[in-house]
Amino acid sequence: MNYFHFNTSAKRYAKGRPYFHPLVIEKIVTFTACDRFEHGIDVGCGTGQSSRALRKIADNVTGTDVSEEMINFAPRTEGLQYVCCPAEELLVDDNAFDIMTLALVFHWLDREAFFREARRVLQPASWMIIYQNGFSGKMEGNPDYAEWNKERYVQKYPTPPRNTSPFNGEIADSYGFDLLEKENFSNQVEMFLEEWICYLSTQSNMIAAIESGRERAEEALEWLHNELDPIFTAEKEVFNFVGNITYLKMKA
């Protein structure tokens, strides 16, 4: 099941996902010592948040995603275009890009097929940046949320299977890339109750339940509201997120 091929889930995704990506762009500039690229490609762009962020440091950006529904919600601005295609079969020219980013998508990919395509579309010695960011399960200053997340939420909506196999320098080398650094980071997101419910509904575990027909969206959102309303003790609450960035460079 592709969790992002549905217009309803794409609409929630466009509305509910935190825009943390500029934080990663700043880190990319620091690590690469380069604040301007010519042609960037953002693989698995979803609703375009990551493409929009990459555009800040690339003159032209192509966002690609397998879901046309997600791309339909992506922003259209000068220097930013989108192509609907799988990461393993990129419908772009050879040797066309000097930087590639992947945000929140690497765990869904066929790695061997993807890296073969990456070598085809990237210029020699180009950058590939793979980054993740996700909710830690903790609300700032309220341990009751972590308990609820573990005992209620994850039990009702288990995480769907994904590729969690290790990725290290030896594996990167076998694909024709040098793994230069892995960096961890953290960030916080402040949201109203309804905003937080919308965010949770964009997670693949909830999308799987809703779009498979196991649960109606209205029922799932009502359950979240009834469960979380007592836990929210302030109008807005702060949630802790964690992320990581992998910096790779294609071998010349």
C-alpha cells in the first residue's frame, strides 16, 4: 500500500506537517561550505516543503514524487518545478544536478535502484543529503503524553513496515558515494490541540488505518480529540522532535 497516493491524506499532509526544513538547509550550508547551488533535485518531495526549502540555496529545483496527489499541493514559484515519478525511475536528464536532497523518504525506497538513478542524474562530486525528522513521543514538561503515546496511540495505530536496515560508509561506498558525516539534531514544535491532531493524522500509521478503510477519518480524529483534550493543559503545547542528516558526496 502506498500511503501517500490519496488526495485526502495529501490534503492533511499539506495542512499538518511542521516546516522544519529551513533548519536543515542552514546545516547543509555550514557543512558543505556552499550557500549556492545551480540545479537541485528534491527526491520524495511530497507537498513541496523540502523543495521550497532547497530553493533557498539552489537557483533551480526539481521536486519529484511518486504521488501526483501530493505534488498537487506543492507550491509553484519561479525556479521550482515538479515531476511525478518514482525515486527509482527519475524522469530527469543525466548529470543534471549538483545537489540532491531526500527528506523523510529514504526508508521507503529500493536502495539499489535509487542509488543507480542518483549516480545517473547527479554530476560527479555532487552532494546528496538524506535527512529525517520525527516526533520523539514526548511533550515538553508533561510525562503523561509519553505514557499515552506508548500505551494508547501506538497500540491503536502501529507503525507500518519500512526499510530500517543500517546504512553506513561501507554500504554508501558500494553505491558509489562517500559518507562524510552523520549529524543528529533536535527541534521543538508548538501547536494548538487541533493542529496537533492534524499532524498526527499525517503519520503513516494513521494514514494506513484511514485509507485502508479500517477506520473512517472522522472517527479517528474524534478519538484523538477525546484522548488528547485532557492531556493538553495549555492552549498550546510544545512537542520534542528529533532528526538526523547524512551527508554524502558522489565519487568523482
